[in-house]
Amino acid sequence: DQQVKQNSPSLSVQEGRISILNCDYTNSMFDYFLWYKKYPAEGPTFLISISSIKDKNEDGRFTVFLNKSAKHLSLHIVPSQPGDSAVYFCAALPGTYKYIFGTGTRLKVLA
Amino acid sequence: DTGVSQDPRHKITKRGQNVTFRCDPISEHNRLYWYRQTLGQGPEFLTYFQNEAQLEKSRLLSDRFSAERPKGSFSTLEIQRTEQGDSAMYLCASSSLSLNEQFFGPGTRLTVL
């Protein structure tokens, strides 16, 4: 049973436009969420996180929104750049250490 | 500090052989994790160490798998009698006790023929 879902396997966006990546989860006990970016032949790299006590966290071009009632989070990248092309994973932290990852969304930013 | 390192980066083996992977975490990190990632999936948790103690093992980790972190520094993951279904990317990550963010190594890609 997939507890963290990323229903869009891929997304293409023009350079300079906004990229919106979505993630849904099933367990209301999840209290911390993270986004990771992964380039080919590399391990995932931490991007941004959010605690369940917040509904928004911003870091430069990256903003994560959390809607607890809908059990939904999204990552906004604006403006998108070609170097943002990668696979993005959302992850939930149901306790203190074990991540539960989604299946990933491959973002392609077109120049 | 150069981050989390893993060795080897690639391993090709024949079914039935044993393989061992090594992970060197960020030096001051107490926590160490192993994950497995197959094509089209996100990383799946395998096991967790706090210092030298293995505190959790996923049911994904069959009795052919064993992990150690003997001195609370580097860790090894051994797979005995490999099967084709073991083919995957094996990722190691580390973190400190005070932060939720985990730092991942580049992974070891295992191919079992």
C-alpha cells in the first residue's frame, strides 16, 4: 500500500515558468515532509522540508505548501531553470528517522 | 567533509554469489540508513543504525541480508546467495540526531545475472 503518492510520473515546463509538483499521503499521523531532487547516477539531494505545524515554507525559488486536511503537499519552483531538470521525490517522516518516499516525478525544464 | 561515500558504485554478479557494499557516512553523523531503489520507485527503507546499534530492520530485509556498523562509523551491507530480484540501487544515508534531513550517498547499483 503506497502511503506517499506522486501521481504524475513526469512534467515538462518552459524555462522561466512555474513548476508545480504534487504529492499526496494517506496517514494523518505523518508530521514532517521533505522534497529531494535526484540527478542520474547521483543520490537524492535534500531540497526543502516542512513541518505539519506550518502550511508553507519558502527557500529561494522553492516553496512547499502543505494542506493537512487534504493530505496534500506541493512543491513550487519559480522561475524554473534547465538545471532543475531531475527526478523529484517527496518523503514523509512518520516518526523520528524512517522516510517513506513517493515514486517520484521527472521534471524537464525546456530552454 | 566530502559527504556520504559508497563503494563500489557498480557491481555485477552472478546469481548465488555473495556481495558486500560499504558506506562511509558524514563523520559526525550518529544515524545511518540503508535504502533500496528499483526502477520507477522511490527509495525503500531497509535498516537503521544509531551509532553501532541496529535499531530497525524492514521486512524487506530477508535473512540473506545483513548489515553492520561495527564501530559506529562505516557500515557494510552483505547480500548472500544473490537473486535476480536483488538487482537494484542500494543507497546509504546519514544524519545527525538533531536534524530530520538525511544526506545520501551516490548509491551502489547491483546487477544480478
